[in-house]
Amino acid sequence: MAKFTKYWQDSSDSVPNTELVGDSDFELPDWLTGEFILSGPSQWNMGKNTFAHVLDGFGRFSRFKIEDGKIAMTSKMMDTKWYETCEAQKEIIPGMTFRETTPPRWMANVPGVNLYYSSHYFDNFWVMPFRMPDKQTYVGLTDMADMLEMDMDTLQSKGKLKWEDDLKCQTGTTHVQELDSNTMVGVCGEISSMG
């Protein structure tokens, strides 16, 4: 069983649709039905590298389905391009992080390399799960300009979604807002030689 309460302890185990059983006689109310989606970091080590900041860890999505007085949990590591590339290379590849890894990645010190790798490989978007205005599409968001579409039934990633506007962004925001017009807005930042 995966451990959800211990930071800095890798937990890459998957939990298939598993009923959670309490150790008391408490019963869930009949009216309580729905799903609770949770995401967060779950692995900090890859090969010889360790993330040095808790928020840099490889992501996991978990779904708690509440129905007929029962709770079933499904949880798994995100099957992202970033995670799979790091696994294949047996190290944490360059990319923008809160802190440099231990030991430091030599390529991460080359100007522009972190931005290049982040724009081509980074899709570790676990910071905020969000249901799009269409009420059917779910995405994972982070402080990048892209969104990662997620299938909430299987917890499989379906690839990146782009914002439908004409802004050229390198950074975005996890804290988006849905408007009454069934659109979603977020903050966008551009990194350029102009500052």
C-alpha cells in the first residue's frame, strides 16, 4: 500500500481500485456521493539524484470514489513524459526546479538548458487537479504554461493541452479561475532577453 503521509519517502506503488475499510463502526451518510481527487509529489529519487525541495518530486494522482456508503481508492504515479524520460536515463534530467538536485546535475548549469528541457519534456503537472469548464475534461496544472490532460477513471495522462489564445508563455499559474462564460483564465509570464 502506498504511503501518503511521509514526505521524502519514495512511494511509487500503484493502488488499484481498493475499498478503504475503517477501524470503527462509523458509517458514511447516505447522501455522501462523489469523487475526491488528490495529487502531490510521491517520489524524490531517481538514479543517483535526489530532489532537494519537496515540491519538485515526481507526481501522483489519487481518486477516492464515494458511493453506497463505501470509499474506493485508486492511486498511481503519473505516467508522464518527464517521469518516463528520467526513468529511461536513470537520473533527474535538467529542468526548472525550486532547488538543484543532490548531487547537482552538471547540465543544469548550462545557460538555457533547464528552460529547453522544461519546454520539451516537463509535464509533471500534479500541483492542482482541475475540471475544465466543459465539466468532462480534467487537467493537472503547475507553474508552466501547459496543462496535462488526465483520464480520471484510469489516472492515465493523455498529453498536454494548450491554452486557446495567442500568448506565447513560458510560465503559467496553477491557480486558474473559471468564468461565468464557461471559459478559464490564468496568469501567463514570458521569459525573454528583455527581462
